[in-house]
Amino acid sequence: NAGVTQTPKFQVLKTGQSMTLQCAQDMNHNSMYWYRQDPGMGLRLIYYSASEGTTDKGEVPNGYNVSRLNKREFSLRLESAAPSQTSVYFCATDRGLGYTFGSGTRLTVV
Amino acid sequence: DAKTTQPTSMDCAEGRAANLPCNHSTISGNEYVYWYRQIHSQGPQYIIHGLKNNETNEMASLIITEDRKSSTLILPHATLRDTAVYYCIGVNAGGTSYGKLTFGQGTILTVHP
């Protein structure tokens, strides 16, 4: 089925550990996005990629890096995880007529 | 992007129409009004969007006032599965915003049996 796939679905990290959240879309869209959602809050944009080979900062980029590996894949990396990065992370893609979101990665940093 | 204002929460009886208001008095001429919803623990789901005209699809209807300062999302026959947080978002189709979504707090819609 067409859509956005995120891996892993759940992850627990210790403070200072690193990890990469993976996102892949099979909708052939140019733009992709990473959001985080803290409990009881709306989504906040971390980074986005308008097209393959380009990335730009969103509202809350500190502590994260991204890679647009190809048109399908957009990864989010935490180099040194902090408890403040405990959140649910959503990847999304857009063809200009509405976003399609993945099911999210629940990350806990202890 | 326009700042949007929505009620914090609303209730609706199952089978009745749910009318969710949104105020976007600062919306600019090239900003679309988008509606998304988020069912607990899931990723947001696109519902509908519009610019000036009223829109309808298989999920909902969107009524935009003539001055475009407010809109209403209508779920014609609400079911228990429509219980979710509903977000009204102004989206600039061009320029530096490049369609990025800015989510507010949304409206928690609870549909009761």
C-alpha cells in the first residue's frame, strides 16, 4: 500500500546515545518533513526537505540532523540524545494537496 | 502563515452533524485553509482544504466565509470513530513557507453514543 513507513516504532535510549530514525515513502513526492509531538501538544516542525538533495531547518532543529538520501528516504539523526528529546516523531510527505503522515516513532530518552 | 483560533473542545452526539469552527482573521489571499485530524496515538490525517469556495469530499464539508476570516468543518453524521483532535491550519502555497504546516492546539472533538 502506498504511504509513509517509519522505523522503528518504539525506541528507548540512554542519555548521550545516538540513533537514526528512518522514513521512507512510496508516493513519489518531492517534499518530506520531520515533526515531533510532545504530550498534549501540537506538532512542531524539526526539518524539511523540499526535494532530493536539499534540507532546511524548521522550528525546532537543535539537537538533530537529517539526510535526504534519495527521493524515497529522509532520515533523522540524534547524535547525543537528551531527555528533552523524548517525544513522538512523525515523518510526512506532501504533493501539495495534503500531507500523508507515517504512524510515528515513540522515543524515550532516559 | 495565518494564526488560527479554535475552541479547545467540543462534544457531539453520534449520528448528528459536528460543526467545528476556526477563526483565521489574518489569513492572506494566497493561503489555503487545511483541516487535519489526529486520532489518539496515530499520525495526523488529512481531511479537506479550500481557498475561497466551499468544498466537499467523502469525509467532510468545508464552509469558508466570504471574507475568508473564518471557516467551519462539517462532519455530517459523526460516529464514535470521529473522536479526535481536529486541526485548522493556514498554509501558504508558495514562497518561503513552502507548504509547511504549523500546528496549534486544535479542537478535541468527543462523539458520544
